[in-house]
Amino acid sequence: MALSIREDISPDKNVAISVRNLSKKYHLNKFDQAPLLREEAHQSDEKGAREFEALKSVSFDLMNGDVVGIIGSNGSGKTTLLRILSEITKPTSGEALIHGSVTSILDIGSNFHPDLTGHENTLMQLRVRGVPKAEFAEMIRKIRHFSGIEDFFEQPVKYYSNGMFLRLAFSVAFNIPADILILDEVLSVGDEGFRLKSHTLMKQFKYAGKTILFVSHNRNEILELCDKCIWLDKGSIRKIGSPTEVMGEYFEMQRGNYEAEQNSEKGTLAEAMGSQVLNDGVELQWPGPDAPGNDFFMVRNVSITQGGQLTRLFTSDDIELKITIEKKLTGGSIGALIIVSDVFYQPVLIANLLNNATHENFVGIFAEETGVLELKCTIPGNFLAQGVYYTLVRFGIDAKAGEQNSDHDYHLKDNLKFRLHNKPGNFDFIGGSINGSVRPAFKWSYTKKVN
């Protein structure tokens, strides 16, 4: 059995953490109910015993100054990995080389004595970490001020709320010098002011060449703070890459699993959407009497294409969203509302039939119309970044698009998924360094001033 090893000097001074073929297995009897193993267990029963394989041959290198987020579903091995890197748990096989000093916050209550005050626990941590005694007073002042727990600093920590305790633990971890900081889902602790202070200090930690490795289920934390992202899935590394790329694929999978589960009990629309698997665009048709709609109109066709092309949709080209409806009655108009969201469930753009560039009065135009009508909305090229998008289409009457209290309101019950790619040869000057789905190609100009 290989052990987790810490070295003060790295053969490659740029490497902070080197993990090679790291695995962790647990053997339990049927009466063992250890919380950690319940969280991260992959089991097989044999004569009353269970084997839990929390990690399976995990390998990666982190450089000095990397800020790395670890994501994955519950039970994917995230906490087990951090425990091994913090030398709390030994691996079953493989090795983890840590080059430099480490500070970890993994559990509420770890490294703090409940009967000691915040002040006394801080003193204990300073001694354990080898901080020179001459620096104690200034260090305690900084930790107390940063934590913001005021007079509770002189009270036993057993009386602290979870939030107060983590604020103190976070303050100690950030303010006592270390080369590597390892955190397990603690960045969201405290109010907005404390969160902003923590994020600012994390950035300072990074700019000083320190390394941060943390687990989080908060996508904004990963996207805002990280240079890299590691996706763990059932104990193995599913993907390592930029936060935008990895988080995008992770959320797409999660959303796809959820919608597949929801669609399993639906009818025609769910079946028709199965054709999207092979395409980047959408082409759905309902020619028969079971088309979605109501007594006022029926939806006959919905498509998201580029010049009729369904495959390989590009960010540089116009996107055409067409809706064909069969309007049955006069006396009412049609309002169509399109909401496009990114893979993270955030609305990217909202398009309304009545809010059009040519200022057409579609309320009046459609008021007395019946028959088959085609509505087309064009999203200009060089507007959306590459990635996966979900489109919700809603209808109403008399400019009340999307209002469910309208007698004739209707919306497609499924999000229509489409995907955009960067066109080969087109260079994305922004790249993955800045997050965001909307990247318009604005008009730029310059004027040289003459003195």
C-alpha cells in the first residue's frame, strides 16, 4: 500500500501536487454505517461484506499558482481525494506527492477544540503551524478582523453556529502562511461581504504563486475563481480542462439526464425530440391532429437551423428559428416569446414577436388572420459563443406572450436544444479565459488625433 508523501522540495519546482494512479477501497461489513463511505461508496455485496471503491486510478498534476475546482455528483470521490491530499486518509494504491506546506478545511470541527475559545484555538493553530511567536499578536489581530465574529472570538467554539465556525476556520487557513490550500465546500460560508473578502484573498493567494484546490457545487465559484476544473465521476476522472468547457459538459449531462427522465412519460414531442441527438439544430413536425396547441392555434413545425442546415451550426452565421402555426380562429392576435438559456440555466436572450427591429405591428397584422402562418426570428451571427443552448417557446394573444392567465396561452413543454461550434479557421480572440455566452462582434473604429 503506497502512502501519501509530502516533500519540501519538488524535482520540478513548478509542480505543486502530483497524483499517480491513486485508488482507495474500503471493506465494510453490513453493519458499518460510516458517513464518509455512505457518501462516496460504489459497492458490491459478498457474504455480508461490501467493497467501496471511492477512487479508481486517478492521475493529474497541478502547477504552482493553479486554482482548481473539483466537481462531480454525490459519491464521485471528491472528499476522499481531498482527504488523501490532506494526509488524513491513506490511499489503497498509487501515490500523491505534495510539494510544500498545506492548509486544509474539510470538516466542521476539524483541528479545533470545542471547549477552547476562538482566540485559544487560533493560538493553538499558530503553534502547530510553526509560526514564530513574535508574529502571534499581529496574526491573531488579522484573523479576528477577517473572520468578523467580533466578541465571539473570546467564546468557546462549541457555542458557534456552523457559519461562525467556518468563518474562523477560513480566516485561520487564509492568514497563516501555506503553499497549498485545500477546501471542501466552504467557500459559500457567511454573508455576501465575507464571501467577497474570501474571494479577494483567494485571488491574492493565487497571485502570490500559491495553489488552491477546492470542491464546490456552486458553478459561479468554479467559473469565477478557477484556472482548471477536474470532473470526478464514480471515482474516476471524467475530464480535466478549462472551467467553462468542463462545467458546460457536466451541466449538459446532468440536464440531459433530468430531461430524459421527464420525457420518458411524455408523448409526441418527447419522441420527436429524439431526432436532435444526431443534429446541432432542431427540426420538429406535427402534421396530424395530435399537434401541440389549443382551440385557438396548433403548432405544426419548429426548427432551429442555419439556412436550413441542421448539422454543424456555427457561431459566425445567422441562426434562424422558425415556427409554423395553424391559426384556427379570428378575433385574436398572436404573441410569440422565445427564451434562450445557456447550459447553466441562465437566460441569455429573450426575443418577443412584438419587439422587432422593423417595428411591425404584428398584433394588428395577425388579428383577423387564419390558416398556416410561419414566424421567423433571426439571431445574428457572431452573437452567441460556442456551446449548448436551450430554447423555450411561448405563445399568447394580444401582446400577452407567455402569460399563462391568457385563455389562449400556450408554450411548448420541452426546451429545444441546439449547439454552436466555432467555424474552422475562425479564431476566437476571447477564448475560454472569460466566461459568458454572449459575445457580439461589435463595430470598432479609431481616430488618430492630430496635435
